Amino acid sequence: MSFAKVYSAQVSLLKAQIVHIEVDLSKGLYAFSVVGLPDKAVEESRDRVSAAIKNSGFKSPKQKNQKIVIALAPADLKKEGPVFDLGMALAYLLASEEIKFNPSGKIFLGELSLDGEVRKISGVLAIAEEAKKRGFEEIYLPKENAREAALIGGIKIFGVKNIQEVIAHLNEKQADNEEDEQTEIKIKLKPEHPTRIETKEEECEIDFSEIKGQEMAKRGLEIAAAGGHNIAMYGPPGTGKTMLAKAFSHILPPLSFDEVLEITAIHSIARTLQGDLVSNPPMRSPHHTASYVSMVGGGAVPKPGEVTLAHRGVLFLDEFAEFDRRVIETLRQPLEEREINISRAKGSFSFPANFILIAAMNPCPCGNYGTKGKECVCAPINLVKYQRKISGPIIDRIDMWLEVSKVDHQKLSDNKSDGDTTKQIKKRVVGAREIQKNRFSDSKRGIKTNSEMNTRDLGKIINLKKEVKEILNASAEKLDLSARAYHRIIKLSRTIADLAGAEEIETNHILEALQYRPKKMAV
């Protein structure tokens, strides 16, 4: 046999692609070529595979006078990374008749070291999901990736340490020669047990009851968590804005199984996965010097940015007004559409970006503007420039603006708990989310929170009483609210009503929602 075909896969953007590895051997002077749009890492696999085969007890391809052609199909798909090493090695050994097995229904993944060890790769969860959809029955991959891939049930996952384990498990030729004393005993690998998702609550670094004062900010964060609303906190330095943001992620409801799979796949592909899976809502907090590309994603090899890594979780932007204006403006689309569409010369692609934004900022560059007992030393031109950094469209897309003022020193020295604990707040948030889950159970768009409603949903689901509508319209006229801000007030009011257990939006819910609109000095 001089031809063999096995199956592997790779991740392109956030989707997996099945790749056919075809090997053809022919007589002639030694030559080893890889075709099918390989990148540098794939081209270099020739040397890794040759050494791994030699050091695994077989004759190196370089020691034979033969022409080796490895084709990676589909040919028009760019092949990237060392994920094909294991498949290429097995396909060569199969074509050279040094081993024998049926490759049908099997996928092979993993980078090979020179001594035949199989090294960890990224993106296996997305690959396992695609392999199951395409009818594959078995996946062979690095031992370190096995638990992650085992999140997908209904397909056998085999974690391997080296190429010898795979060959010993699959090699039918070895079974045919069992009487040969030099033949090694055939090994039977055991498939990885399906991974059970255990959502353990992360230990709170900061409990809400430990934060002194800031009752309005705590209330605002509870509402934001309950309805998935975006929120901005402003005030002088050192008043607890960062502490409040760090405590916020612990009051979010636990993730569903599908959400765990979705988020884990994203972080695995982006190589930011810590452990086997992401079982709690992610929180991303990029520095204010973060670039445009790092925020939205892209690059020569397109990768997800911070807005996608925060999907189903929190994007915390501290020192919000210090971010580059272009970076801030890129948030327009994800805050409105909950996804980010990027167009480049090489093509267009879309990444999910359904997150809760928490922005924190000082009222001015020096931080003392409007602070009682302190003088602002900013030049008027710098103050205007700072305030204009946040554009009107961005302000409109943030549902709540909260002033975090200075706390009295006597209160800071008090060791008693202040207000409800994180667990108590989370219980109310989970209750409100359950109400929304029932409300949107028939939604074809798959919305889960009040903040995801569009104008059509508002017309169908929300029915405002006459007196409530009159107050809302009068207030909107007085505050000169845009249509977007007007609708966001209604959605915010619905969340406040859910927290209160009210079936309909009342006047007090509308009035509370209105007080979270930005004041003049806030921006």
C-alpha cells in the first residue's frame, strides 16, 4: 500500500473544520512535501514527524529513497499550527504498511515532540463538537486535552501520552503477529469518562457587605446583574469603584451547560483556558492602554478579542475615559447587537460578544471635579477634552450611570458588616433571572434577559399602564431622551419590577430607572 488517508481537524476563527490527511508514497530520490496551504508550523512538521517516527521504534522516512507527498484537504483552507502531527505520522506508517488499522470514524489530534510524546493543543472542545455532528466515533488527542473534549457526550475520547500508545491500541498488524516474541503486547486504551460540570462558587475576594457605604451603587449593580444591563460608575479616586466591580461577578447567576460549553470553546481557541473548563461567568479587565485589535479581535491570524472573551460574563473597563477614543467607539456594535463583525482584506467574520459592561471613571483627569472639599486643578480645555472622550452614542448604550461618592471616615473605621452579603444579593438576582427565563421561554431569538429585548419584544411583552406611560413620556420629554434611551428605561424598569416580584411596571419602577440616567457632570 502506498496511499493512506486519516482524519484530523483544526479551528478556524471559532469553528472547527475537519481536515483529511492523505499520504502518497512513490519510488525515487528522497523528497518530503506538504501541500494544502500549510503555514510555517505545518511545514516544519516534516522534521517533527520524521524524528517522532524514528524514536518510536520505526524506520525514519528520511532513511528511505522515496517521494512522500502529504496533502491536507480541503486544499483551499489555510492549515495552521502543529495539530496535524499525530495524524500525519499515523497516515505515513499506514501508507508504508508498517502498521495496519481502519481509520474510518476516527480523528487524530496533537503536536508531536521529537521523541514521540503528544503535546497539548488548543480548541479541542469545538473540534469534538463538530466531529460528533459529522458522525465520527472516536477522537485520539493529548492526555491533557481529554477532559475538555469529554464535555461533549456521545463520542469516545482517548487521551494519549505518546504515539506508541496510539499504535499499540490500533495496530491490527501487531495482533496478526502475536506469536512473534519480539511483538509488544497490544494495549487497549480506555475512553475518557464524560466530564461532569460541577459549578463550584468561586470564593469571593470581596463581599458586598465588606464595602462601606455606596448603597446606591450596590443597588445599581444588583439591578444590572438581574437584567444584564450595562453600567458606569463615576466618582473621585479611592471611593470603591474597582472593589464594587470585582465583587459584581459573584452575584451573577450560574452558567447553564450550553453556556459552559460555549465559553469554554472560546477560551480554549484563544488559549486563555485555565483548567479544563470555564464554569463561572468570565470577567475580563483589560488595561486602559489596550489596543483596538486586542479589544475587538482580528489580526493576521484572526483571534477573538476582549469583548468576545467576556461573552456571557463581564467586561470591566477601569479608567474608562483613559482608553483610546477609537477603542471606546468600537463598543457601539457589541453593546447594541451583542456580537462584533470585523471586515478585513482577507475576509469578514463575526464573534459573539454578549457581555455586561462595567465602566469606571473619574469625573476629570485629576479626579476632584465636583468633589466637596477638594479643588479641581484641570485646565478647562483638558476638562472639556476628557468629558468629550465618551460620545453620546456610547452614553446612550449604557443603561445606568452611578455616582460613587466619598465615604465618611467614621464609617470606614466601623468593623460591622454594611448591608446585604453577596449570597443574599445573588439569591435575589437568580430569582429575577428565573422570572425572565419564564417570560422569554417562547422566544425564537433565544433571549434570556430584559436587556436583550428589542422594540418588537417591548411592544409584545411590556404593557405599560396609562399613568406609568404618562410619567415616562413627560420625563423623557424633559430629559430629552433619545429613542434608544427611552426603550432602555422601559427594559430597566422591567428588571426593577422583577426584583420586586411585581407583575406590572409601576410608577416607582419608572422613577427609579430614570434616576440612573447620566447627570451633566458625569460625562
